[in-house]
Amino acid sequence: MKHAVNLIQILVVIAIIFPVFHIWEGDKVDQFCKVVEPRMGKVAFINLADDRNVKLIGPTDYSVAGGKWQATAVSRSPFSKDSCLIKGVGTKVGIVQMHYGE
């Protein structure tokens, strides 16, 4: 019986903490996307993501000749589909787009 009570207590704590984590991570990605600006340097963009502890996928190079690249800032929450798409050329950020639940 004691193990069942402990398990229920753990599940209640998880049920309280997870929504807070989910909202916090989604807001972190949203705020990061608002700060990244076109013409920002690629290195400055990567350093900003590190400073704000935002999970980045990329930057991935798409063409060698033109230097096009793309990165996505995503939430660490497993059920969040919010993301921020950042496209750039060479050493500069070009386009920043927030995607909500897509």
C-alpha cells in the first residue's frame, strides 16, 4: 500500500510540474524568435541560442555556392510543436518565422 501511495504522489507532482515546463519552454522559444533579427550575424545568433538555453536543430547548409543555411529553434517539451525557423545566407540571418503548433 505504501508503494501505491508513493506512486500516486509522484504522479501528482509530475501532473503539476509538466504543464509549467511545457509553457515555460514554449515561451522561451517564442521570446528567442522575437530577439533574433534579420542581418544578425550567424555566430551571434548561435551564441544567443546558447546564452538563452534554446535547443537548435542546425544550422544546416543547403548550398555550397550561395552559402544558404537554415536552423530551427524548438521546445524541449515533447508535446510542443512550436518552433522558430531561421534562414540565412553566408554569415547573416535572413528570415525569422515563428510556427505555432504546425
